[in-house]
Amino acid sequence: MAIGRIVAAAVLGFLFLSASASAHAILTQGEPEAGSRVPLGKVVISFRFNSRIDRFRSRLALSRPDHSQVVLKISADSPPDLLQTSADLTMPGAYVVRWQVLAVDGHITRGDVPFTATDH
């Protein structure tokens, strides 16, 4: 009986750790990449996560070199683990995309992706 309880406890522990490890959406791939340099003009912004996200309750915002901010409209046609949009970069300098996603399990994750726009 004791071995059965140990096995049952181990299985429950494994299931709990697996569930909690997948609880937050983690950014796995981004365009533009953090720290990258991109040319001025229209830029595609695409962030892939390790799990499905609720894109209707998620947010993308762009901070510009002049410290103004614009909320970016997220495409409704992308896969469930991807946020996509585009933005016009009109001035050279430091930009930051601030993202906030709601994983389908209800957990919110946030992050920043800084990049630089150049005119050459």
C-alpha cells in the first residue's frame, strides 16, 4: 500500500508541475528581435508564444523616440499562439513594443521588446 501511495503522490506532483509550468505564455520568437536595428518605414510586428493566447484580451503598444505611445491593432487572422500587426516608423531612434497577453488559462504575462529604427 505504501508504494502505491508514493507512486500516486509522484504522479500527482508531476501533473501539478506540468500544469503550473504551462500556466504563463512565454515569448518564444519576436519580430523585430530585441535589440535589433530596422529601417524606417512600415515594419511587421510578430510575436509567437509557447501557448495559445486570447488575442482579443491581449495588447500591443508602441513607444516612439519622442515618448509618445500608440496602441497597435492586433490581426484577427493569425494562429492562436501568434500576435501580428504592423506599424509605421517615421522617426529614427529607440522604439519599444510593450506586449501583454492573456493565456487561455487566465494568466497574464507582460514584456518589452526594444529596437532601434535607422534612416539608412
